[in-house]
Amino acid sequence: MKSKPLTSTELTQMIHGLNRLARNLWWTWNQEAQEIFHKLSPRTWQNLYHNAVAVLHEVSDYELRTRLQEPAFAEEVQEVLAAFETYLNEPATWAAEHARALQGKPVAYFSAEFGLSETLPIAAGGLGVLAGDHAKSASDLGLPFVGISLFYRQGYFMQAINDDNWQTEYYSMLNPRNLPMEAVLDAKGEQLTCMVQIATSQVRFKVWRVNVGRIPIYLMDTDLPENEEHYRDLTLRVYGGDSTTRIMQEILLGVGGVRLLRALDIQPSVFHMNEGHAAFLTLELMREKMATGCSREEATEATVNECIFTTHTPVEAGHDRFSSDLTQYAAQKCTSKLKISHEVFMDMGRVRQGDASEPFCMTVLALKHSRSANGVSELHGEISRHMWKDLYADRKVEEVPIGHVTNGVHVAGWMKGPLRRFFRRRLGKQWEKGLNTCEFWKRMEDPGFVSDEEIWALRSLLRRELIEFSRRRLLMQSHNLNRENFITYDHLLHPDVLTIGFARRFATYKRAPLVFQQLEHVIELVKHKQHPIQFIFAGKAHPRDDEGKRFIQHIIHLSQHTELQGHLVFIENYDIHVARQMVSGCDIWLNNPRRPLEASGTSGQKTAAHGCLNMSIMDGWWREAYDGVNGFAIGPDSHPDSIEEQDRVDSENLYRVLNDEVITTFYNRDALGVPRHWIQKIRRAMATITPEYNTWRMVQEYAQKYYLQDK
Ligand SMILES: *Cc1c(COP(=O)(O)O)cnc(C)c1O
């Protein structure tokens, strides 16, 4: 049947719809929407790192109008635009039923970083990715919610490795006009600006809005000509600069964030501090209340009543602490507005009142000024109660008021193409309904729903996609695109071999090189004729963390070892895109932190839906999720006291599990070449992990336990 050409009005509407769609990160968790932008300009989509706005800048309106006259493409576009509108306007959300009290009084979620998409690199690692996944799920659930953060115009660094295998950092300038975000305007249609006092200066900032489905994230940006030069650069980089920059960024985030919400006439019912970075928001809330005539005591009490706090790290150095001098200098205006002396102010961030030797700690400020606080896994909650018990001297450690909500991941956003296509074939167009439920994933344990062979085929495809991705990336990394290299790089890694992945920040407690402690043994395993293994590593060390950089150097050095070459690779410039390839393509996701320092960990949660199995120390989320079948545990649910002993025992346990359980089970094949027992484990991982360790469950838990509970 011949179809009628689209009318000019229809075309205009569709183009308008595409522009709206491009500026809403909903497309980061909708594959069909991504495919439209990919088809419009495959090269732009790839080169500009999956950026829908850049694609629409590349493709002219004339070309769009012309291309949309292809009926099949137009139909695809119309379907996606309809799904997008339906999503935005859905009245029957979870929150409409369960979180009515928040209507018109949203949760304001403050986070120094948001990891939403590889194309908007304003996150440093897990904390930011968690914030991004939290926002996406809040949108899915219809939760009234706004995110507050900073726009870092150089983002987080990109990683390059020099000739000494040493990490170097470089930055590129982000252009807001070419990114999925838009300038926030005031009532007169001009750029909205707000002001915050830092040290002795008035610092102005403008604001960008990132649309994440139904919810906005506002990013503050001090790059304005009227600011002094060093304040223009305050929002240059994620955690950039020294502690002076850091405390000033945090004043901007906390104090500026509250100012911004007021300027937008948003009156939150809850202020959620994601990590201590945001804790200065409590000062601004107190100031506001005192300005209306409250006493300091009343202002404090009212502030405590509207704030909640999530702590993310049991690593001492992970808690921001500022010297008395720096705090006095940077926050002097805050102190004067609260009509308190510097020493009284310092005590707000101290465990031991009046101890002049104790610096100002943002975690302490947050704990003292929130109605509830939580860690991010059961064990981390317990560790946090111990860490901060001195703040609650009248209580027993079990009664320290720090609970826990275990982290999760936004499932739809992490699912790779082959997996989505599998479910779509099985369940039809509406396949995503119920994606976060037990019933959805329980089906994966039913051989009548999916056969072993089909699961194995899916695994094989995902592994191949990862290996081809790795080869492309490694060739690009080699800076040496000659013919010989093309051939060599096409033989790196083997698509049939048990593939072990490790990718995360190279914080030293995560012990990236642990698996190479017995090098001879590893070489034997890698070179084994019948059941070899191979490794893919990735990760960034913090620019000032030389120890972390030494770990990277060591692993890259090993990857050049004659016996390991081609069986161990390091992919540079780890980010959300690299993460997505790795968590889906690997067979084993290795995590060997020094217990109990992995507060939760989330990368392992991204793997389960893809049939990649976790092999991890019993720390963070894994000690809650492991059921004896759905993956592998390294060591018991306890750890020795000394670090040396711990490294020794963990490494021994790691090799034992690898040899006796992982390799044996993976290569235990039947006559058809299918590892039945391994696939049993995959089925169990899918059925037990994904429905529990996702951000839908997590956000619902935050809502029920914290957002909806007044003190
Ligand atoms: C998921 C993720 C992390 C967190 O990894 P952990 O293993 O939990 O530390 C860090 N960075 C990126 C890019 C991620 O996608």
C-alpha cells in the first residue's frame, strides 16, 4: 500500500517533537529513541559520543523533512514520540498512589556529581552514577523530585596513558549549546542568575536544566564575565583544584542550591544530601529561618526536620575535612549571618566540641543537621554507626541513628541491545512493563520461557560485542594505526574464552592488582590449553592519587608481558559507555575490595541482567545478595584485622574460587557444548539480583523510610 506524504504541519510537529526528545535524557534509557538519532547521522552519533542534540545540529531541517518522508522511518519516529509523550503524561504512577504528600513539595536531591550519560561527563564515578540512576528512577516512579548540582564545563578528566604507562589527564571544553541541556531563564526571558557569598566575594551563577524524563536537574555555573577570574573557574572541573576550590564548590552547591530553588519558586519538603559535599545547604536553611525571626535553636530544629543525609564511604579520607583557617575564610559570611562565633561554627562540624585541633568535617555537619541518616548497605550502616558513635555519646552503638538503604541501578538504562531485543521478541512491544519486578525475572529460571541454548547464545553474542569493542578501543589507543597493528589488534582476546572483567575507580582499597599476586599461576591459567581465562581492566585513578596510578601502571605493564599479551587488556578512559560494554560482555565480574571499605558497590549490580556472574569479596551489596548459587563469594562474611593478613587470605581465597569453582563450572560442557551448571547460576542471578538491586526498589525505600516520614 502506498502511503500519503506527510503534510507540512505534520512534519513541523515531528521536528518539534524530535527537538524536545533530544533535550530530554529519557532517550538514554530508550533504545528505539537512540536508534532514531543513530540513523539520522551514524557518524555524528558515534563521534560525538551518543549525543542527540549534536545530531540535530548536524542534520538540517531540510534533510529532516526529506528523510521523514520515508514511511517506515516516519512511523518509527512517530511511535517513539508517542511513547515519550505517554511517559511524560502518565497519571497512574507509583508516586501518585504512594507518595501523594510530596505533590507540589518535591524532594530536592543535592549531589556534587550526576552520571547520566557518557555525553554529559559531569561525574567522577559510582557516587555520580548512583545519583543519575536515582534521578531516572524517581522520574519513572513519578516522584516529585529535583536534582541540584554543578555544571563543570571541563567535566571529569579524560585518561591517556603515556610511554611510561603512567596515567595523564586531559580535559576538553563542554559546550552547553551542543549538549542535552538548556539555559534557565527568568520571568523576562533572560538568563536567570543568582548570587552566593563565598569568602569576601559575591559570586554570581547561571543555571542549566537537564531534563531527565519527568524531572529536572539544575546545574549551577559560575562562568560569568562579572565574576572575578578565579570564581569563573570555580565550576571548571569535577572535584578539581585544591581544598580551597573544594570548599568553595561546596558552598556554591549547598548555599547556592537553596538560593536557586527559592528563585525558581520550588519549595521542597525534603532536602536530601547525597554525601557530605552538599551539607552547607543546612546553613542556608537556618539563615532563612533566622531572617524571618526564628531563634538559632528554632532555626536549627526546623532545618533538621527537613533534611536527610546519605553517607557513602567508610574510608576515612573520603570524608571532606577543612582546616579552621580555610573554613573561616571561605564561610565567613555564613557565620556572620548565623550570628555565631567562628568557634561555635567549627563545632557544628566537629565530633569533639571545642577541640581546636579538629578540622571541620562535612559529614559531621550533615549528621548533626538531618532528621535521618543512612549508609548504602547493611554492613555499611553498621560500620557507619561505629564510625560516628562519638557524636551520640549518650547512646549505645546499636542505637546510633544511622540506618541503611542498599544501593541499586536503573535497570532499563543499563540493559544492552541484545538483551532488550530478546525480551521484546518474547514479550512484545510492552515488554518493559514490570521490568523491576520479581515476576519479570523469575521467568528466567523457567526453561519453558527460555532454553539453556538461548541463554548461552545471548552470552556468546554479548561477549563478542565486548571483545570487538575492546579491539576497536585498543587499536585507537595504540596511536599507531598501521596495517600490521590492524591485524594484531583483531586477534586480541578470544571470543570463546572465560572473560573476567574489573572496572571501577582505581581507589587503592579496591585492590585492582590483587588477582595478579601469583603471577606464574595466572600465566598458567591464561595459557591453559583446554580452559583458559582472559582479563579486561579499566578505570581511572584520581589525578592526585599516585598510588592508584601505580596500580594502573602495573596492570598495563603486565598486559605487555610476553605471556599475557592479548589475554589481558586495559581499556583507557573508563566511563559509562565503557562500563555498559563491560558489565554486559564479561562472564565474571571481579570485585575484591578491602572489606569493609566498599560501602555498597554498584557495578556488579549492572551485570546480573546480562548473565555475567559476580565473583566478589563479601562486602557491600554482595554480602546481602549472594545466596550460594547466584555467583561466587571470595572468602567468608568476616575479615582479619590486619591489612597484610587480609591481603594474603583474600588472594588465597580468590585463587581457590577461581580454580575450583569458576573455571571448572564454566568449562563443564555437555555434548552440545553447553555449560548447564553455569547457566543454572546465570538463571538464578537474573531471578534474584536484578529485581532487588535496582533503583526503583531503592527510591521506593527512600520514599517510604525517609522522604515521607516527618521526624
Ligand atoms: C557503575 C559505575 C561505577 C561504580 O562502580 P563500583 O564497582 O561500584 O565502584 C563507577 N564508574 C562508572 C562509570 C560506572 O558506570
